[in-house]
Amino acid sequence: MPGTGAAARAGVHVQLVDLRRRFGEVSALDGLSLELAPGELVALLGPSGCGKTTALRSLAGLERLDSGRILLGGRDITHTPASRRDMEMVFQAYSLFPHLTARENVAFGLRLRRMASAERRRVADRLLDLVHLADQGDRYPHELSGGQQQRVALARALAIEPQVLLLDEPLSALDAKVRSALRDEIRRIQTEVGITTVFVTHDQDEALAIADRVAVIFAGRVAQIAPPAELYERPCSAQVADFVGLSNRIRGEARGGTAAVLDARLPLLDGSATEGPVTVLVRPEVVELQLDPRGPDRVVTVSFLGSIARVQVQLADGTLVLAQVSSAEVGRFRHGDAVRVGLKPTPALAVSA
């Protein structure tokens, strides 16, 4: 029964099996498969046009599939109408009713289910408290900030206790500081409620910060799905490594599961080219800089980013390399300084040169 408690319903198992959808000559979904454990939050991450929103809309029942299956708790819902899938979606646009207060917006779905007025108010107030808007219930949408409106939209989606929560780039219309705060709130609420959640975003930092696992999608297929740390540290391909985080490309020589790069020998990740000339993808935090008047490399730019800084260096062969240093260290480096670049012995991905 709706409204019995924010954490009353356990998460549900979701499976997307070989989903395919074409729009004319464009293949939006090309055999996309994905599985979510009960209560898990999975972020769909990819560039514009990769198919992530089509996958979300297909799960919601808002997009017809050419083929494939969608299972909810083991039950095939591929052809079930959207209104009977027991899912709620929160969009980038808040879509609140302007003539209703925040409390009335949250309670709207409960009113359609003919819940008694007093119970509707109790549930709405509890959910407003959950999203930290307990004192804003009587305000209208135009009296709320963008972040507050999105919290109301989230509370409204949770009010009917859906089995699955779908979030379609819900933070992209907000400024950076509000996005960061609300991102953390969404994660807190999702964990507290225990609802299976799909979060679509093109922002890699957002995906890595909020998700239990991140599915990177290219051309309508899942290229890799993994927990954030694994995805960042052990990308399965150069395409994934380039999309998730920053990567330097440095020439090296592979042999016997390692690659000689600069003066270091790095262990190679699965999927790497293993013999001969290679290009090794190296994260900025793996790069080490040492001031050296006789060093063969030169500092090109220094960028202060708050708690960290990045120093761009040109190697002796002309290759540009980005190093990440602490903000306390950045003052040591100036444009034109002679340095020597080294690498920490961290596993890396190598592709054939």
C-alpha cells in the first residue's frame, strides 16, 4: 500500500536483455544488455546519442523496442504499458504543477490513488522531510530554487513507492555547486529507501560519485560495466579510458605482460597489446615530476584547480603529458622549467602503436 514508509519496499531485480531499437538508419540500441541487483544504483554514462536515454525510456515503457526483453523481478514486462510497470521517472525539467504547493505536488499521485486527505498529507510531509524540505511544503514552485524544485520532483516520484526509480539527467540544469550537493542527497535518499535506480548522465564525475556501478555505453551497447574505482583504474579499452577520466598517451614497448615507458616498466591490464611498439594510456596521477636543470622535459602550463593542480609537460620527443600534483606542490613549477618525468609502477592499458 502506498505511503507505508520510505524504506518499506525492498529493491527489485531488473534485466535488460539484448535490446534493439532503430530510428530509420540510426541504431539507437544495438544489443544492449544490462542487469541491476535489487536496490542497486547503476549510472548509464556515455556521449550524446549513445543510446542511454533510449535505454531508460525503453525500461520505462515510453519507447517501443524492435526486439529484446525487459524483466522486472523475473517477470517479462517488455509489452506491459508504462502505466503498469510500477516505475517513476524524474526528468531534467522538474515538471511540477505550478498551481500546486510543494506538498500538493508530492501528494499528487496519492490523490489519484484515492488515498485519504489526512494520510496524503502525512506521507507528503514525511517525504519533504526526507529531501530536507520540511519547512517548504506550503511554497509554490516559483518560490523555490531549481535545486529545491528537483527535490520536490524526487519526493513526488518516491511518494507512490515505485519498484524502480529512473533519473534522466536530473541535475544537468543546475549550477555546479547545487549539482554536487543534490547529487549527494540523491545518493543518500536512494540508499535510505533501498530502491533500484537507473541514473542517466553524460557527466563522468557525476556517474563515478553516485553509482554502485557505472555502465559506459557507446553506439547502443554496454562497453563496460563496473564499480567506479574499477572502471577508472582498469578500463577495458582505450575508448573507455579516454571517456572516463583523463589519459596521457605515451609511446612504449610491450613484452611479457609489461611495457617499458620512459624509465619505468608498467604491468599491463587485460585487453592490452602485449608485444612490440605500443601506446600506453597513463592517468595524470601516475605521472611524477622532478625539477632537474639537466632534465630533458619542459613545463608548458600550470593549472590550479583548488585541492589539486595539473602541470602539462612536453617530453623530449614532443609528446605532451599531463601530471596531477597537490596544490601545495604546484608553486614549485613554472613555465619553461626543466623537469624529469617518471611514472609510478601502476597497471596501465596499452594499444598497438
